[in-house]
Amino acid sequence: MAADQAEPRVAVVGAGIAGLTAARELQRAGYPAVVLEKDGHAGGRMSTQTLFGGVFDDGAQFFTVKDERFGVFVDDWIERGIVVDWFHSQLIRGGGSNPDGFPRYCGAKGMTGIVEDLAKGLPFRFNSELVSIERRGDRYSLSLADGGTLDVEAVILALPAPVALNILKSCKQVPEGIELSALKEISYGPCITVLARLDGESALTEWGGLRISGEYIDWIADNRYKGISPGVTAITLQAMPEFSAEHWEDDDNRVGDLLLDSAKKVLQAPPAEYAVRRWVLAKPHSVHPDICFEVGDPTLLMAGDGFQGYRVEGAAVSGQEAAKALIRYFQ
């Protein structure tokens, strides 16, 4: 945890890639910000786990670059060895690929390495869940689940849109007349993920990623081929949103066995150990057309992958643009 170097003027809520790029942009411009995160670590769905002697990317698997604002970050990460070019084809369900030429990038040692780099030098308050926001004059009073409070000039809610809207609704912070219907249309699908160590090699080849046909599985990756789990066949298996919703309440053994059995021809070797992870807000189904959103006041903003562009790149640029909007206001 980085120590506060100055009294924060801005609270960035959420330590995923949107929140981190927002806080980084504010820091560069000389506007102190603190990042509030309900978990004990940064990253959100930019997640890498070490289990069973292997290393697994268990959230976001890769990202592309089509926006030069994000490309500046990626060029720097590549130069410093934090990010690598993984593969260049669009993967088609059923096992095919389309050589579209776009690089798919990933963290050289896992997606968490990207988050760790963004987080360096930023002040954090971990295990700090925001429960309410109250406007007091020209400032905001933030109440946290642990009983703590924070007083700031501005807030960026870098959270999944349903979570941010619940906070705003519960504290009646949204001014009258502000149209939030489009924000309410932002929706996410769930994802059940299985992390399995195999006794032997998988049948995945080349870069080690595959979208297969069927109703159960959306994505399989061999993290050994990916380069982050040397010597251990560490498989990330992500279920389809429909399967995940239908089996959300099933126990881990049932969903794990169903998914691994469905993938056995691709996996080839039997699983030695596995764990199940559930992402309730995994991928946006529908997004807002704006890159970020001003909630009735230029000092209260929403950002994240529920906005224009979505995915990793969209989330990063959304956070960056929310910070730039605040900087313009402060100036």
C-alpha cells in the first residue's frame, strides 16, 4: 500500500484497470487521488492466480489495441517486458481462426503484472467498500462499510455500472432530471471459470487458446503455452454466459465435472486438481455509447467497461477520459 503523499482531492472507487488508469492520469497532472477498493488487492478481472504449482489467468485473457490513447500504455509495457504479443488471429467458435492481423496481447507473467505496474506509487485504501455518497456543499462525504469516511472534492466510480447505480440509488445522490435509463441498460453476463492442472500435456497447440463449439464452454487456454506457467499444464476454462447463469447455484464439483468432461477431447490429459471461480459481472452484454458519464455534476463521474469500447482497452480509456474531464474542470 502506497502512502498518501498529499490530501486526496479525488476518490477513485474501484481498483480495476479503469480505476487505475484514472488515478494514474490524475497523479500525472498533479491532482492527488486515493483509490478505494473493497477487496484486499487491485486488479478486478485483470486477475492471475497461482494454484496447484501452476499459474492461471482466470479473468481477462488478452486484449487488443485499436485506440492510440491505450496504445501509449501498451507500447511502454512492451518495451519494459510487462506485456507480450500472444497471437494474431481472431478465434472462431468451433476451433477455427481468422487471420485478421490484430495482435492479441497478454501479460508476460500474467495479466496481474499489468495491474501491478499501473498501481505503483498510487495511494490505496483496500478492504474499503463504498456504501454511500453525500454531497455537502462543494464536496462529497463518502461512507465506507468499515465505518470509515472520506471527504473529497470529486468522485470517479470506476465500477461495473449496476454496482455504481445501486450506490447512487441507495443514497439518492442522482440529481432530479438526470436521465439514467441508458445506464440501466448496461448489462453483464456471469462466468463460471475452472482452473485445472492436468496430469500431462493438453491437445491445444500453437498459442494455446481455443473457442470450441457447444453450449457449455466459451474459452479454453493452456497457460503453459501462453508462457506464464512454465513446466505445468495449467488450464483456464471459461463457461458460456447461459451455462453460467443456469448452473450458478450448483456446487463446485458438479459444474467443474460438467465443464471438464465437455472439454476432455481438447484437454486430452486428465485433470489432477481443479478449482472453480465465479465472476458475477464478467462481460458486458450492452454498453453505454459515451466513454464515461457525468452524473449531474462534473465532479461525479462513472467509468469502466460498461461504456464505449468496453473490454480491457475500453475500460482503460474510459478511466483515463473520466480523469481528463475532472482535470479540465479543476483547471
